[in-house]
Amino acid sequence: MAEKSITLYCREGSSDKIYQVNLRAKGDAWVVDYANGPRGEALRPGTKTETPVSLQAAQDIFDKLVKSKMKGGYTEDESGARYTRSELAGRVSGHAQQLPTAIDHETCLYLLIDPTLAMQEKANGERRTLQINGGQVQGVNKLGLLVDVPEHWVAEFGHLFSADIDGEQVGDEFFAFDLLRLGDLDLRGESFDTRYTTLESLIETHQPILRTLRLLRASMNQADKRKAFDAIKATSGEGVVFKMRSAPYDAGRSRASLKFKHLESSTCIVLNKNAQRSVQIGLLSADGRQQLIGVGNVTIPANHNVPDEGALVEVQYLYFNPGGAFEQPIYLGLRADIARDEATFAQVTRLKPGVSMDACGARVRPCGDETESPQVFERARG
């Protein structure tokens, strides 16, 4: 149960390397092995324990090795970009992000013709609010915690302006979609139109020297929204977000911000590890009781570590079959920026055609007064 592994990445100039560390049981003792080399090539194996040691000794060796590699520039981010190492990382930022509410396809089609809402592409990355001040850049994640950011962001735009910018981190690039502060001016109470226009002007002013900070452009009228929507779908983009043009920036789950995803995904909880690199996954009921209910299995690709029981993971799928499982699930990776109590059936909006479900993921029969009981694994712990 104490076995664990980690894959680290480092990219500097033309160098692009991987370093894997594994803590494994060997008989009644433990070993720490590693493998390293250029990305895309066969890795060279080695060990830090010529003879097996105790579990505590092996854990100390594992932690020390990982720490030394990360200090030397390796990161868990697959982009391999070096990250800042701020002492503030992990602390509460005091900023709460505006979180979009999911909508179905029919509502999306209506909003495409509604002139009161703007539309932006939903970038497929990790939500991030940048706080840029005094030449320093720090990030805020979806949980409201301060996080480290790629070092080159500090060099590239940390000295250009003082601002709080909301957006999405994709690899080592930042896609901006909202402006919350500019200098000493708090813009949260202004309309989205005002915030976006100011953001657009700010980025375009510095565009010649911005390489990894990009603007997610907003479409305002029906023709532009329809054109952008079709283009995003044709290129397999994740989806779109609609913003109420006259609304201020409100924290928490918002009806002024609505999302539709072409590619459906949900944050799930790992129930068990299976053989052959797969895990069993589940969701919490959305009825307030937080029962943990299984929704099938997902295979873990070779370029990802197999997640531990209880981990939160993102899974993409074609649709959900109520009372059953996800159809064609694809593992996307770990989610460290989501609270466990958000991993509920409330996320699931794309169901098998012709059926519906209750708050526990059970199929509601055509008469509407009975359901097929799902398999409940446990009552979720607080």
C-alpha cells in the first residue's frame, strides 16, 4: 500500500528530459529505483538502494531524491517548464473565482442568438487567476490557493503591468479571458463588456513582446458566435463559455457565466486499482447525502502514473448511461484543484439518448416514479 511513483519533466533550450522515481516493495523490504533520459526515448534505469532497506528509510530516500530533482528544475508539469518556488504557495489567496454553470445543447443553441451574452472558447487546461504586482507573478487555483507559475511568465510579462487576470493555464501558456484589476482600479464590479474591452486593449498594447500570454477572444453578435462555435467544434475544442455582457464578476458558481462542452468530462473519485493499468471510478450523489456510487472503469495511459485510491481524476466520455457507466471513457489526468465534494453527478449533463437520471445517477423509468438503484460503495466521508 506504500508503493508510489512520480514522473518529473525538465525542458531547457533543446534539452527535454524525463525522470521517474519509484518506491517499491521487494520481499519484506523496500527499494527506490529510477529511470531517466530524453523524452520519447528509452529511459536508462538505475537504483538508489543497492540493497533493500526499511520502509521509512526508503521513503526518506524517495522524498530526498524528488526534492533534489525539483530543486534542479524538474517539475510534475508535462510541459517541463520550470516553476517559481514561492514560500506563499499553498496559502489561501482571498480570491474566489467565478465558476461557470453547465448547460445542455438546447440551451447553448438559444444563447448563440441571444445578444445579451458574449461567447469565448473554453480552453482545455487548468483554471488560473494571475496576480501580477511589482514585477512578481503568482497564480490562484480553483480552490482559491496560491500556486507557483512557470518562471518565464515572470520574465515575460511580470514587469509590463500590474493586474489581476483570470484565465486558463494550458501547459506553459496562459489564455486570458477576464480582467479583474488594473493597477489600483478594481474592475470586478464593472460589466463583462467593460472588463473584456480593457483586457483586449491591455494585451494588444503589449502583443509584440507577449509570447505565452494570449487573449481568448469574445464573440458578441449572433453571426460571430455561430462562426466561432462551429470552428471550435470542427477543431475538437473543449467547448465554449457564455458571459452575461452587463453582469459584474461574481464569485462562486454563477448564472452569469454558462459553459457548454463539446467534449464532456467529469471529475471522478478513484475507488480501486484494477489489474492491467485501469482503475474503478465513482461520483458522489447530488442529493446532499454524498453517497459514493460507481460509474465504471477507465484505462490509465502509459504516459500517466496509475492514481491511488481516493484520488480525484478527470475523465472524458461520450455520454453517461444512468444506472451503469461512462461510455468510451478516456483518462485525462489528476485534478489537484478540485474539492472532493464537487465530484458529484451534478457535473453530468450528457446522458444516453432517451433516458434521464436522478441525483444518484440511477436511470429514471419512463413512468417517472421508479428508479434503478445504483451500486453504492460507501457514504462519503466529510
